[in-house]
Amino acid sequence: MPRVSVVVTTYNRAGLLKETLSSILSQTFTNFELIIVDNMSTDGTGAYVVSIDDGRIRYFKNPNNGVIAVNRNFGISRARGVYIAFCDDDDLWEPDKLKAQTAFMEANPEVILSFGYARDFYDSDGGRLDGTLKFSKAECDSKNSFESLLSGNAVATLTVMVRKAGLEDAGIFDEDPALMTVEDYDLWLRMARGGAIACIPRLLGRYRLHSLSASGNEASQKKRLLAIVEKFKDNGWLDAILAKKFEAHVCWMIGNAALGARDSGYRQWYRKAFGLDISAKTLLGAFFCLLPFFMANAAYRLLKWFKSRRLA
């Protein structure tokens, strides 16, 4: 039986999928199965996958009506490995990703979810260009508990490896359309409630930036986090203090996204965040509310630029 099950979901990205699968099939660790779940692609994806002569590949077609969680769960239900890893059809793994991560999980049996660093990249007319780290090393390294993960998601899905048993205990990806694009964060939080999580301090994968990325609209994506807040509050998974801090953080992030998008509604989100929890970041949001829009937007962009320099 395979030690690791790798789940890749795809839809009409045959060109990008080729490079993704190459990065997986060329891993230095070889005891894995590759489960590819295709949302009924019409671009020749199926013909390409079945042409690959590799017995580790298991190819399935399954319609998901645009909800990626459906096909991730489809893949999970067919996984035979002790560990499960995920990769989207446009991202890439470092050659020793599975080797390093499997060794870490074997050496730390209390850990049910591990992840690592991911670097953005994009293709241009001049060739491939590396961007910044998706999350800073400090952000990733600090995410080692449920409480720390509530202060922001620094877990890149393409770097995740979970114990199948721990995943089943926490529950699989939530297929509620209200959680689309944030269903991964919801699951990582639920797993962190039930067991240990850990960051492996090394680069494990590369996250492709392009016009078709599902996570492209930041403002609308951040608003979806409110569904996680309500879900966790409704289920009693947060005490009163943590609930306020979590909701304040989400409102602050929505304010940031709105300000960055030049949406005048940013003030209402910053004010709500400040009313829920007084902290350094909500104080900063309150300060932005006092400034004329053009000054607040300029200050926000300057701070964002400084952060990007730290991630380089």
C-alpha cells in the first residue's frame, strides 16, 4: 500500500497540469499514489493523463459544480495512504517535498498537519519569474496552535500533509458554497483544534500567480471568512474572547482588502474590528479611518510595499 496519497483536482488546465504532475511524479520519495480528480474537463486533460505510463496514477472524473471541496473530498475518500497531501493543478512542488515531509511526520507522531514555505511565481514574455514568499517565514513558523492560526492563515495548501486519521477525526473539506476559496482554512482550523500542527521551516512548493487563479479577488475572498467566523461561533468552538478576536481580525482583513481596492466601505470594517477588539492592527485601522481616503490608501500601499520587501 502507498505511504502517501497525493490528491490533485483539475479542470480544463491540461497545459498547466503537465508541469504540476511532472513535479509530483519526479519526487525523490516514491512510495505514493497520485489521485487525479477531473471536473469533467473538455480540453484533452483525460487523454493526457491516461497516456502517462506510471502505475502510481489513479484517474477519476467527477462533476463538482464549481465547488473544489467536492472533488478534494472525492479524492480523500479513495486515498489509501497513511498521509494525504494536496496540490492544485497549476502549482509546483520542490523535488524533495514528500521526502522531507514524510520524514517529519514519521518523527513527530503527535503532529496531524504539517506545512512549509511556498514561493509565488509567474510566467511572463521574458520567462519565468520568482515572486515573494506567499507568507513570511515568521508567519509560518508561528502557526503552531489553534489560537495562533485564528490570527491569520499562513498555511499554503500545496505544502500541506495531513494524517488521514486526523483528517477523518476533524471532518473533511466543507462543501458549503459559502466557504468557496476559504474551505482550506476552515479545515486547517478544525484540525488544529483536535491535534498538533507544525511548520517545516523549508521551501516545499511554488504557487503560480496568473489571471485564472481562484484566489484572485481578495476583497470578496476575505468576506467569505465571515462564514467561518459564524460556523465556529454557532458550533461553540470559540470562547467569547477568542470569538471577538477572530471576528475582529477578519473584519480588519476585509478593511485592508477594501482599502487596497479603493472601496470606500473600508471604514465600516475597520470600525467594526476596533469595536470588537483593541489591538495594534485594529488601532492602525482606526487611524486609517481618520485620514482622507487618498492618504489612507497611500499609507496602506506603503505598508504593503514594506511587507513585500520582507517577503522577498
